[in-house]
Amino acid sequence: MKRPANYKTKQREAIFNYIVSLEGVHVTASQIEEHFEKEAVPIGRTTIYRNLEKLTNSGELRRYTTDGISGACYQHIGDKENCNIHLHLKCESCGQLQHLECETLGEIQRHVFCNHDFEVDALKTVLYGKCGNCLNKGAV
């Protein structure tokens, strides 16, 4: 018997609920696997990847690949209307990917469009540097 396309397994529900609990923070498949290992919940790597793909295809998660080298990150979309107005900050030391959301971004996007005839795709825009944790580690 074939399952319906929208069939939800306990594993998919657990993965989705974990990502939602992160409240917008990006997470990799490896981080999800580590989380469930620590919780002693038996969800294999293949199951995680398969469910991330299904959740992305259904529009519940957004998949980010920032540099084409690092693995993809996933994020719960939540309020889809506000998710397009941010850039990303990627730490070159630890690999953490953060949202940069502030009122100035709209001004920057307008400036670039009006003065340089160029529309910035904020979802694909990444600024590279070092996060506060990595900077503090180096300040010892």
C-alpha cells in the first residue's frame, strides 16, 4: 500500500519541531543528527536528509547554501513575509550563519537600486567575517 504524499512520520515531526524550536536559527543536517544522538532518539542521517528535502519542498523550511563548499543550512520559514528582508553573516572561523535584520538594510537596498540600477537578492547575500564568540576567543 502506497502512503499519501503528505504522510508525516514521527521522525519528520521530530525534525520539524526541533528546527521550529530554534526560532529562526540556521541548522545543518549534522547539527540535527548530533542533537538527536544526544537525546538518544534514533533518527539516522539518511532519514534526516530525506525529511529536510521534503520539508523544504513543502515550503516549511528554507535551505541556504552560502559558499558552495560548506553544507547547506536549514531554517523554519515561519512568517514568510518578513523573511526576505535580511542579509546573512557567516563566521569564517566557526561557520555559524546568522541573520542580519535591521532597518538600515531597506535603505541600503533602495540606495543600491536607485543609484546603481541593481536589485540586491537579500536571501543570497552573505557578509563574511568573525562572530563575537570567535573574536572573544582570540582576545585572550
